[in-house]
Amino acid sequence: MAYRIPLESGKYYHIYNRGINGTRLFYEERNYYFFLEKYANYTTPVMDTLAYCLMGNHFHVLVKIKSETERTQVREKPSPKSKYITFDPSRQLGHVFNSYAQAINKKYSRTGGLFEAAFRRKEVASETYL
């Protein structure tokens, strides 16, 4: 498994991915809205989205990862070990992409992966890159 750059608190990242073999991620206009709903639902607790661009076969998102304190919430059902949960940004993005892929596969009677690979990320460490 390839090493992935961890998403660190307070840093900005360019997150991107494309459809497997360059195929479409969005088949109809409503797919874009559905993706954005899923995205907002899972990512709001962990990151601020500054910009996004969704295209037919790929997407780009510019985000700032929230602090660990901002990502920590009280559990609805506290466990004996902890009454708090700290959301992991990578895991939350994985939830977005997995749930979207499952919904698209079901809606369009397709099987297999939708995204080419795990999402890619690059730290935005300069205004030039931004």
C-alpha cells in the first residue's frame, strides 16, 4: 500500500480524484448536487471547504483541516472508554467517496469501483500553488 500524506490540522490541501479509467463520476446534473450533499454531511465536522470544481470525470477541492479540538464532539452514545470522538479527515472523505460510489452503482446498475484510486492530496504550502 502506498504511503499517503496525512491530513494535518490547520493545513490547506488540494484534494482530487477521477473516475476509474477516466470514466464519468457524474451521469446527470442531479449527481453533482447529491455528491455535494454527501460531501457536506461528512466533511463539515473536520474541514472547511474553500473552493471546489466538479467535472464530469473528476473533481478538485481546496480545504483547510480543522483543529483537533474543533473535530472533537461528544458521542451520542458514550462508550466506557470515552464520551468524545475525534473525527479523522481522511476517514470522513473516504465515507463521502464510498457512499457516493455505492449510490451511483445502485442507481445506474453498475458494479465495481467508481474512483480510480484513493483520493489524492497535496498540501497547499505556498501562494504560488494556491
